[in-house]
Amino acid sequence: MRPDSHEIYARRRSRNVGVGVVLGSLVFLIFAVTIVKLTEGHPMEGFDHTFRATMLPATED
Amino acid sequence: MTDATWIKQPPADAGFGDYVELLKPRVMRLVIFTAFVGLVCAPVGVHPVLGLAAIVCIAVGAGASGALNMWWDRDIDAIMKRTAARPIPSGRVGRDEALAIGLVLSGFSVVFLALVANLASAALLAFTIFFYAVIYSVWLKRATPNNIVIGGAAGAFPPMIGWAVATGGVSVESVLMFAVIFLWTPPHFWALALFRNEDYARAGVPMLPVTAGPRVTRNQIFGYALVLAPVAVAPAFTPVGGVVFFIGAVYLNARFVFGAWRLWRRDEAVAVADGWRDEKKFFGYSILYLFLLFGLFLVEAGLRLVGLGGWPAPF
């Protein structure tokens, strides 16, 4: 019997692959959410203790 | 028993499936489905990617509360046949590991939901996790036979959270969705408790059949089914309902009440003789009932998309 054929290695492999897939999916999801938020025009700047015209709501002249 | 048996074994290396099991995937399925229904039926549209991310957050939050529940209940889980094979009592996942997973995923899901959707839905999710892990698991479950009645609120929040993701608030429709699951939970779990009575008694969990006996439990199941029926039909008269929902809900609730009535008519001698056939049947139907009832919300939402749905105009 090969030393790496023990059942514990299979379990560890499944855990490593699973965690890898979950983390990869999370990165992709955050990327996708960012793209959607940017393209939908969500405010990109928060209040920073000073007035900025870019923070005013857009108005039609 | 050998000397080796006395040595406390450290938890074995957990496989990925053990961690998934820690998050109670079966409960998660119901949470995902009902949250999705709340999200889709809301009058405000959500971008599919944001909707997916929100559902993931709600599912992970539900899973986190499941992990915290398993961490707290590890002693009684080891005693009950139904739960003895769970990851902690079986030694596949360490208790500290389960606690860490529960806490980290709770924090992650709430913060991420606030960023993806809004503060209202994130606050509701945080409250749901707190309610399930602390109010239900730590406080009520071992203290009162009404544990399921009050604790059922935790399972009833997901459609409200889904609705809040889209609208940023709470409304009559989402409160009715909450009420349906809230009133459905006691008869659902008490039917299970009737044929798992010995398990709960051995673990010292004061489920209604243990503290008040099966007769009272059967009365309560029937009573709750009667109260649930009008509440479950009521959404038909809100903007998320319509004729199809009304007809479907009436049929599903008639069957639910009929099933509860059959349990009410039976006694323990008959139940033991046929191996709790009707109780098991009612428990199985109660799961199908909830899926189909919430499926009706989706049908109405689909019909509205193509210009149908709702109630026909009087003229």
C-alpha cells in the first residue's frame, strides 16, 4: 500500500479542493458585484469631511 | 472496552463534505428557496448578480447559525439517534473549529449583504442568526415546550430578508410570508416529535410530546393547521397573489388541515401499531406543502411578467 493512499489523504484533498473552489467563487462573485455596482452608477465617493460638487445629485438644466 | 477507548481522540481530519454538513444543507435549501421567492416577488427589480450574491449571503448566514447550533447542541446531538452522526458528535469536526466557522461566516454574511444590498436586509439577517443561535438554541430549546413555536421565527425570516434586499424594507406581503412559515413550523416539527419522542426524551429536550404528551400535541397540530390555513390563503389578496395562488393555496391548506385532522383522530395505540404511518406521511407532506405554497408565489410572479396573474378586472 502506498503511503499516500491512506483514506486521510483523500479527505484532506477533498477539503483543499473544496476550500479552493469556494474561495475562487468568492473572488469571482466580488468581482462580478463590483462590475455591476460600477456599471449601474452607484456612488463611488463617500463623504470625506469636505464639500465636493461630484457628490451632489445630478440635475438636468 | 479496551484501555485505548478511554483516550480522548482528537478530531479526525475533516473532509470538505463534513464542513458542508455542519452548515445544515437541508435547512439551507429551504432558506435559499424562500429567500429567492421573497426577492423575486418584491415589486422592485434587482440585478441578477446582486440577487445571486444576496441569496449566497442569506444561505451562508443560515449555514453559520446552523454551525453555531451544532456547536451548542453537541452534547444532546450525541445522545439522539437522529443527530448522533453529525460532524461534531461523530468527531469529524472539532467543536472549537465549528464555533470559529459559525462566527466567521456569520460576520462575513452580514457585512457582505450590507455591501451588496442594504443595511435593512443585513440587520434582518444578523437578527435571524442571533435569534436561531442564541434565543432558540441556547435559551428556548432546553427550557420550554414552546421552543419550536418561538424558535420557528428564525426559519421564517428568509423571505422577509429576500424582500428587504429588493425593497430595503418590510411590507404586508413579506410579513405574511413570515407568518406562513412561522405558523407552519410547530405542526411540522411536532409531527416529527411524535414519532421521535423517545429520542427527545432521552436527550432531555422538552418537546411538546415529552412534556404534555401525544394527545395534547395532536390537538395543537390540528389547532395550528386551522390557524395557518387562512393566513396562508391571505397573500392571494395582496399584490403578490392572485387567482392561481388562491386556488392552489386553498387546495394545499385543505390537504394540510385534513392531514392534521387525521392525526388528531388517532391515538398512540393505533400509531404504534402501524409504525406512525400517518405521522410520517403528514411530516413529509408538510415539507412538500411549504415548497408548493412558495412555488405558487413564483407562478404568480411569472404570470405577472407576461401580463397575466393577479385577479381579473370586474368588467
